[in-house]
Amino acid sequence: MSDIELVLRSTRVITPEGTRAATVAVAGGRIAAVLPYEADVPPGARLEDFGDDVLLPGLVDTHVHVNDPGRTEWEGFWTATRAAAAGGITTLVDMPLNSLPPTTTVGHLRTKREVAARKAHIDVGFWGGALPDNVKDLRPLHDAGVFGFKAFLSPSGVDEFPHLDQERLARSMAEIAGFDGLLIVHAEDPHHLDSAPQRGGPEYAHFLASRPRGAEDRAIADLIEQAKRLEARVHVLHLSSSDALPLIAAAKAERVRITVETCPHYLTLTAEEVPDGASEFKCCPPIREAANQDLLWQALADGTIDCVVTDHSPSTADLKTADFATAWGGISGLQLSLAAVWTEARKRGHSLEDVVRWMSTRTAALVGLGARKGAIEAGRDADFAVLAPDETFTVDPAALQHRNRVTAYAGRTLSGVVRSTWLRGERIVVEGEFTEPKGQLLTRTP
Ligand SMILES: [Zn+2]
């Protein structure tokens, strides 16, 4: 093993077989071997000893709105990937909307890739978008390397990304199933939303009532029916309604090809604690009650929910008005996601291994990167986070790297300090100091 350039040592390395003291050998940006803790350092290799800090695989966040180009006053690849790196995330997959252009044609994808290439501090991949009128673009986008296609079943919040009705959903799903692609869906039923009371104003209770669980449940039931009929592969984005869990569990038992994600804010924040007018807590579907949250945790534990992603979706601060009806809907959680989830997970008796499974291994697998990312195992990319899991910090928005330092987590005390983050064997951030961008653009591997 003379080509080993780096060895990383910790008393707590999270591997697929569990947490153990180990030495991780890196060559050519990949993990060459996971060796016993006492293994000799090969001649010429550099040793980094993290002591009792935990070495875990870099997180893979498959749901991020970077908004670049076009709405870079909201966010951008430079700031988003720095925030991600600071939070222990080494791969993100960018959502197709809120940038201008949206990622809905191969030409638009090319534009996005050119912009991202110069600014990516971590590895970046792209979702495509399924619109009412771009069915012909889906296969070319798939061939160009997008990881799948996002569709909305209700208005998306931006005019250039219209939603699909059931007929158009079926058409897009059939096309995508034709090449065994993945359709990822914002599942809220528009008719159900229309019939909910739309009272507006600063009261969180009014906002919550305007996006009822039933809207999610209806949309997910319809999605399951279509997926079953077309034998399509579908993924439910940002599940919030615990009432949909029995439907999903039943579909999985019937071998419908469905996976489900939820988000740190649904797992760590509750409707009961959102102050009126505090639209930094607004997202769609909304943060629901504590009892709902308990059931989401149970579903993660039993596998009904597969993974946890941020749905980081910022805007400028002025769009976060005190009226929940008109404020921009989106939570900025990229840098804090690992600490937020870990803080709550440990309280509920889950291990850091569970968190790694939900936020790295399973998300990597979702987008077909399971052979490259998501675990500390020979052959995979040498992407790591070094975490002090018992150290706490209080969230200071000024310490966040994303462009608009609005956050629902301000003032919270969280467990888990990311000491450094490593991408393909290079330390890309340590104590707030970043290297030049070293991220690569990822494409779906056939
Ligand atoms: Zn989103």
C-alpha cells in the first residue's frame, strides 16, 4: 500500500459494520482500506489523529434549492456549498426550481453546470424538472445525467415551474418509467388546499389550517395508485403528515417502488412553539404538531421513512414577511441539519449510526451514488465529517454561511460540532476556514 497518502485515525469511526476504533487509509481521493486502530502509518503518508471525535461519512443532501443562476440574491452555489461543508455535508443535489432558468431542458442544465463548476465547495448533482409541457425533454435530461425529475402536484410558488394535474402526472410518470428513472414529488393535493380555510395573517394556527394533513394524504394516495399502475419508481419529498404513514407502509408492503424523505424541521420543531408572525418557520407542507412529530420519528425508526434531507430553500429576508399567507415558504437549514437532527435523535434514543444511515447512506443510495458515497468503506470517495457529538453550541445566525442569515434555529442550543469536513481526502473546511472550491459536478451513473 505504498500509494497511501493520508491516514485518518479515530477511536470512533462509523462504518457499515458499526462504530469502532479504526485507521482509514486514503489513496487518490478514495478510501483504500479501513484498518485496525493500531495499524502502522505507511511511509510517506500523513497521519491525522482525531482522538475521540467521531469520523463519519460526509452527508449527502439530496434536497437543496441553490437558486443559482437567476435568484442569487436568495442563495448561490458559493454560499450554499460553503454552508453545507461547514455542516458536514459533502454532496448535494440541487432542485430544478427557483433558479432561472429552471433545470427543465438540457440547455438549462448546461447553464446551471457552468455556473456551479466555478463555485462548488462540495460535490454537486442536479435534479431535472417535470413540467406540463416538457415531456419531450425528460429522456434527454436523463441521458445528460440528472438524478431524476421533480414534479409539483400543487402550485410551486414560482410561475416558471407550473404543477402537474393527475393526467399530466401520469404522462410524465409513464415517460420516466420508460427509462426506469426516478420521479420525486411535492405531494399536496391542490383541490384539498383550495377547500381549506385560507385566513392569512400572522397566526401560525391559521397557516397550519390552510395546509392540512389531508392535502398530503390525498396526493400521496393518488401517487401510490399511479406508481402501482405504471410500475414506476417514485419518491415522496418532505413528508410532514404522519397520517400518510399507514398508506406508505402498506404500499411498501405491496412492493410499490416508493421511497420517502422528511426534513430536520419536521423532526425538531413543532407548531406549538412557532411564534405568530415568525415566518422563518414557514415551509410547505408545514411544521406540524408535536404528536405528529413523534410519529415521524417512529416511522424513521421502522423504515417507513427512508431518509432525512434539508429542503434548504432560502429567500431574501424581506420576503419573510409576518403574514404567513404571503411570506416566502422555505427553511434554511443546510449548515445546521446534522446538529439539529442529532440533538433530537439522541434524546429519543437513536444513535449517530442511525443519523448517518438517514442522512448519508440512504440518500446516496436514493440517487444511485451508493457505490461512491454514503459510507466509510474501501473504494468509496474519501468524504468525511469529523464531529464532536457531545459538544454543544448556541445557533448564532451571524455564524451561518448561507447568503441570507435567516434561520428558524436561531438561539437554539444544539449538540454536535463539526470540527472539519473532508472531500476526496482533502480538508475543505476547518474551524470556519475554507479552501478554494474543490467540488466536482456529479452525473447519474447508468
Ligand atoms: Zn424543496
